[in-house]
Amino acid sequence: MPFYSKLGKIPHKRHTTFKKEDGGYYYEQLFGTEGFSGMASLMYHVHRPTMVKQVEKPIDMTPKAAVDKNITSQMLNGFQVKPEKDFLESRKTVMFNNDLNIVLSAPQESLKDYFYKNADADEMIFVHHGTGTLRTMLGNIKFGPGDYLVVPRGIIYQINFDTENNRLFIVESFSPILTPKRYRNNFGQLMEHSPFCERDLRTPEELETHDEKGDFVVKVKKENVLHQITYASHPFDVVGWDGYNFPYAFNIKDFEPITGRVHQPPPVHQTFEAHNYVVCSFCPRLYDYHPEAVPAPYNHSNIDSDEVLYYVDGDFMSRNHVDKGFISLHPAGIPHGPHPGAMERSIGQKETGELAVMVDTFKPLRLTQTALDIADKDYFKSWLED
């Protein structure tokens, strides 16, 4: 994220001695991207963050394509993905390409026996159901329904859930997840026309500092392989940090929709961007106010992108027979639009209460067997008139 933040104790100058009160020194670590030229934060540890005791045999987690080249519109019932106790085992990839993995997860228990680091990808964890705390080496963030949790690659974290009924929609991004360029000025500040601003973003507040040695298991995902590494000191031993590279939360209900006299295209809903895809938030809003406006989206051709829509809440006016947790995929190469009757029903309506997350990818998505197992096999026929 292109803004500065800090938490805890830090020395006056970078790369200078930082003494402990009882003697000895804190250990500085640069947590940065793109070598030494990208976004970075400087952390200060109680113990050396490099003390590895053991490395276990890796586990291959490469997603497998059940459909490699897809031209068929799909509708998945995401809530049919069965809950599992373990956080990592609960994560089921349903679609993927070389730029991202789209994952559904229904974990029942907190991540407590090990720590996790995704060294492959930034993670965008959208919380559909559940409350709790994202615990990281840079501090903790409380979360609830509607929160996007953006976790940069390399962050070591655990998630504490308050309940067993948790539903997550996750994007693993192999490029940095950023706010859209057109919302930012030359200095990175979100401008006045942006549908959200920095005060809407929640950064870590509570910094856990554990002065502990022992056996601490960190599971690290790298090149679609899960490695298990045992460290000799607690990963959450940071006394302070500052910089631009850190996790944060943004609630979808803090997105301020942009409306107009006639129907606005999906880019007005854009929330995040990365290499070869964007994320949009469809939120409750007033409908178009031209006297002859058609609020339902017009038919459009996906020539350059696969469009994924995750339905969160409300009545999505362009779709028939859609419920919470459903996921539609409208692939590049064919047109799609409102279901029969949806356009007519929308005329004269004043507002919508819909809530959804859209992921538009600019490279085709592959589908896994998990996706096919929860798919409506006849969805592609749903535009046929009776």
C-alpha cells in the first residue's frame, strides 16, 4: 500500500544500533519487495529471525485443471464446499491461471498449531461469514463480515476465529494487490474521486511481542509447494516497525458507489488491481436517475476477460435464482447479460441492496474438479426464453 505506517518502538535512524533495556540489541529486518526498490517495511526483532532448526519434506499443492479451456458459463454453489477444521486444508481452489488462484474456504478452527506464510502470493481474504483476529508479525487486525483482509506475500500470520461458521472467498495473487492507479495522485494518495480513502483502511493496531525460544512451526507456500520449517524463536517477536509494506483491512460497506443518470460500467466499482486482473465491489446504491434509464446491466461481450462474481447478500437484479455464496463465471469469447425478465423488472426501480465481489481476469481461468462438483450443469442454458 502506498502510504506510511508504523507501530511499536523503532530507533531514530535506519540501520543503526537499537539497544534493549536489559542489554544486547534488537535485530533489524528489511521486509521488502522487488529487491530493494519496491514497497518495504523495517522490523526490529527480539531474536534473530533466521534461526532454522528443521525443514520437513515438502507437499505439492499445485492446482489441477479438470477443464483447461473453458467457453461455458458456470454457476457454482460456494456454500457446498464442506467445512474443515484446519485452515489450510479448508482452502479449495476452484479456478486459477498463471496470475491468481480463486479459493473457497470454510475453516472451523483457528490457526493455532502452526504459523503460515504465503511466499508465492499476496492474499485477499474476503470474509463472508465469521469474526475474529488476523494475527501477524506486524500486529493484529480484528475482522468481521464484509472485510477484505489484504495480506502481502511473506507475511507470517495466524487467524483466530470466534465461531465455527466461517466462510471465506480468497484470491491468491502472484502480483501485488494495489489500489487502482486512477484513484491515486503522483504521491500515491487516494484522490477525491476515489470511492474510498486511507481513513477507510484499517492497519495493524495491537503488536504482539513474544520473547520465546523453542520449536515454532511455520508452513510456507512457495511455487505451489508447502514447506514446513521449524524456527528456534517465536515469529511474533517484533517490538516495532515502520514502512509501506503491511497487512490491512477494508470493509466492503465502506465502498462509496459511483452512480449516474444512466447505467455505469463495472470499472466504477473497481476496488483493487493487480497484474492481469481487477477486483470490484458491488454495493447497495441508488439506481440510475434518467427518466428512461434501464438499471439492469446491458448485454456485453467478454472479449478480453473472464468475469467471476461472488454473491454476498441482497437481491442481485440481473440474475434469476442466485443465492448467497454462489459464484458465476462468464468466460471471455461470448456475450452475457441479464437473465430473461431481469431488465424489465429493473425499469422504474430506485435502488438496489446487492452486495457482491467481482474478479475480472485478463487471461482465461481453468476450473478444478472442486468447481465442477458444485456447479449447476445447466446454467449456460439459463438465458433461453420459456
